[in-house]
Amino acid sequence: METAQTMIYRHLRELAEHFEPPAGFSGRFEIADGQVLMMMSPAKRHDLAAFRIARQLNRQIPEPLIASNIGDAESESLGSLRRPDVLVLPESSFESEGDRVDPREILLAVEVVSRSNPENDYEAKTRDYPAMGIEHYLIVDPRNGTCVHLWEPAGKEYANRLHYRFGDRIPIGEWTIDTSELPLYGPEEQ
């Protein structure tokens, strides 16, 4: 039997898929807490940071895993649709029907914080990702050159959290992310 939350979520997803985004928005959206969140077009350094993280991970992770910047993590039962900036999951996750990936297949979700909505990454996704069963969550903040690694989902929170600064090497399981090559935002970037 469908819950009210699932029905509301499906309605919001259908609305969002037919919505024409205003200027300055990327056309991407997320759904959380009964709201559709339109995503701003990211700054170049935002995308560069995500690209460099994915490149580092793809050099280390064994097949059949990939680090990708595509893929929406969807949990209808939680009423949540999220699009991590980088995610690590089996390549086969993209071969199944539908256009969303099962968040329980995601081993790592990385979010590069934007200036326009940092609360989304630090608060809302810190609740959603563990509830979705995503094992590791890394927040990369080019505003101030810091990172937060959260892991071991326990309900709507992570059991563990460590803070880092740009220049540190962050161990995530058997992988390492070298943050010394990540760019800081300039004063004009969002």
C-alpha cells in the first residue's frame, strides 16, 4: 500500500520533470522534505573540484565500480531525490530500467558546497544520505577549504564524522582523496 509521503513524492517528481527552469538554473532538481529544489548552475570551480575528485577515485577503485557525476539517488519511501556531485557505485547500476539509481548501491556520495545553498549539503543531505543507506558521505567546501567525511549510517545520521582542511589526504575505506588539488572559490563565484 502506498503511503501519503510516497504519493506526494511521486506528484512532486512529476511536476518537477515538466517544469521549465528559469534563467540561471541548471534544469536539475532535487526533492526533499516535501519540496522541489531547483539547482543553480554551478560555478566552474565547483565542477572542477567534482571532476578532480572523480578522476582520483577512478584511478583507485576496482572494476566494476565507477566514480561518476551522473545519477540521481531516489528513495520514494523517504520522499527524497538527490543528485550527488560525485558518486561511487557499480557501473551496472546504470544498466537497470528507469532513470534513477538505488541509493543503497552508492558506496560514496560527494557534495561540493555551493555558496547559494550550503545548508542543503551540511544539514538536509546529512539526514537524507544515511537514511538512504549511503555508506560514506564527503562534504567538500571550496568557500573555506574544509571537508567533512561522514560514514556508517545509523538511521537519519552518521555514526562517525571527521573534519579536514584542503591539503589533507582523506582516507575513505581503501581509497584516498588528495584535497591539495581542489580549488577554492574566487570572490565572484557562487
